[in-house]
Amino acid sequence: MIRCHLSRLMGERKMKIADVARETGLHRNTITLLYNETATRIELDAIDRLCGLFNCGVAELLEFTSESQAA
């Protein structure tokens, strides 16, 4: 299972979905799906923009966990 830490990154910087959308140019729906961890796919461009905004690496944004750890 892939976990997305967008909500944590946004919380640390006190950012709202609208703020991230404005700064990255990504659609609000894309950000909402990642924030709620309900996205089934993500474009590399979106990962690039989010990592650029938060000045982080892909590993800080996305994390792989086994199914048994997620439960």
C-alpha cells in the first residue's frame, strides 16, 4: 500500500487545499484525493510540483507500507 503524507506536510505549513492548488497549479480535486489518500493514480508532474512546493523528496511525500502494517 502506498501512503501519501500530503496532509501532514500541509499541516506543518498550515496550508489549505486552495493554497496548494494556487501554488502548484494542480486541480483541487487532485490535491483532495491525495490529501484524503483516496487517489488511485498520480501523474509524475503532480509529484514533481508537490515536491517542489514542499521542498521534499518523493520518499517524504509517498511511502510504501505492507498491507499488514497498514491495518
